[in-house]
Amino acid sequence: MHELSIVKDIFSTLEEHYEAKVEDIQKIQVTAGLLSNVQPVLIQNAFDAFIADNLIYRDMELEVVVNDIIAHCHSCDKDFKVEYHRFVCECGTPSTDIVQGNELYISKVIFKQSL
Ligand SMILES: [Zn+2]
């Protein structure tokens, strides 16, 4: 399952970066571009399955933010939003020069508040 390997990658990155403090993470936010081939529902399911198997992460939450596709028009030298997979600027010039939409990254990590 594609999404499960993404979730495992996310946890490897967190463990590398935060080491033992990973256990103190309350919530992570992952940003996925519409072109990154990540289904928010599937990644949420994979995340839930992963934390169910890894008790130290059991209370962690995940939020998936989806980014629009933005392409650059070289005629107008402007960025435009791609809707319905129509890679055409409002001036009529087609462009597949993607500036946003392929990304998949951890955009936020929130730690538990110590009481
Ligand atoms: Zn244009």
C-alpha cells in the first residue's frame, strides 16, 4: 500500500529529526499537493493503522492539508491556479510549468503542552 510507506517515511523523518522527543508530539500536519497522488482519506487510514500498531504514538493526530496546483505562465510572467486539470492560463497560453502541486512534506509539528 502506497500510503502506508508514505506514513512510515513520515515517522522515519520525525524520528531522525526529533529522536526521543517524537513521543511528545501531539499532532502533525502534512501538506500534499493535488499532483502528489496522495489521497487524504487513505493517508489518514494508513496513519491510524500505523499508530494502532505503535503504542507510543497512539495519541498522535494527523491533519492533511491539500495544496492547489499552481502553474507559471511565461507569456504573462504570472502564476495561475490549475483547475479541473486545465493547464491553461487566463490569457490562453498553455503551461505545464508547475510551481506548486507536486509536494508532500511535514508542514507542522505540534508538541504536547507540559502540564
Ligand atoms: Zn498568461
